[in-house]
Amino acid sequence: MTADALSQTFAALADPTRRDMVARLADGDATVGQLAEPYRISLQAVYKHLRVLEDAGLVSRPPGPQPRPVRLEAQVFDLMDGWIERYRRRFEQRYRRLDAVLAELEGDHDGQDRRGPDRGRPEPAADPDGA
């Protein structure tokens, strides 16, 4: 997936109505009329939303007479998941390194002071009289 296609896909999903349509299509194909039912928008607006989703490759409608089912295209989500997973792995590696550092620090500070009871306190000043 090119950067432009990825941008187009994420831009299509930026709209809450389109995300809801995608969520509903995850349960199965639907006609445009069925998709339009819960919204207080015109059928023309629903078609515009579907056009954005189609252009991004998220949904398809087979050619033929109306009513045509709108179908979710899962392969686009596989590509998006691959892109997201790459960054998830990077962050998980960072967290594992941080966990290792914290575990090492925890091992160094396991409740026993290896430097003595005056740890963290300044050294007493030498008595100038030598006493």
C-alpha cells in the first residue's frame, strides 16, 4: 500500500459516519438503503460517504441493477494492520528495554543498602581542631 493510498484510507475512516458504516458492514453486506436507515442524512449524502469508502478501497459494490450489496474489502484492513503492527512492534521493543532497565534498577535497590547507613547524607566535615 503506497503512502497516498494509506493516507486516503485513514482519511476515509476519519469520519464517524463512515467508520460506523464500516463497522456495520463488518457484520455482513448491506444495500445502500439498509446502510442509510439509521442516519438523518439524505440518500445522496450516504452515496457520497460510500464513494469515499470505495475510492479508499474499503468497500465495493458489484456492477448490476439496484439494489446492489455493499461489501467490506478485508484486504485493505490487512494492509493497514501491517502498517500499524510495524509501529506497535517498535514500541513494544522500547517498553521491553525500559522493563529491563527498571528490573536492573530494582535489583540494585532491593531494600539492602550496599553503601552503609549514611547513604545519601553528606560526609561530616573534618574537625579543624583534630579532635
